[in-house]
Amino acid sequence: MKDFSKYSAIIIGAGDATGSAITKKFASHGYKVCPVRRPKSIDKVNKLADEVNGSVNHSHTKTLVNEKQIQIIQTQIEELKLSSSNPLAQ
């Protein structure tokens, strides 16, 4: 299997079902994952991060508080796309 440990995945909308499953799947393949949820769900996203950290990978959690933070994430995604070492740039 390809080594994905140098890649990151930002999962926006890491909810209780699909988003959590996607987070766990990416982490199981070696990606560094960053699940993102709304502030009211901080306990749930922290629990998800603990599950991922305890099983397969290092995780960073984020909660969306305002439009400014959403713009920062969008900028980071665009920077990833421009990176020559990122498969999205190809």
C-alpha cells in the first residue's frame, strides 16, 4: 500500500456518522487528519480525535467558530493544492 503519512486530510463536517467514518478511514491509511465540527460539538470532535489517536494516527481537531476561520481553512487547502509534493497539484 502507498505511504500516505506525509499527507494531510481536512474533514469538514466530521459528524457522528459519515464524517467520523471518513476521518477514521483516512487515518487508517496513514493520513494526518483534521476533523472539523461546529463549536457546539467540541466534545464529540475531541472524542473522535482521541479514538483516532488511540488507534492509528495523530489528529488535530478544529471547530468552526466564524467566517474568518472558514476562510483560513480554504486558504490552507489552496496552498496544499499548489504544493508540488501534493497529489492534488498533479
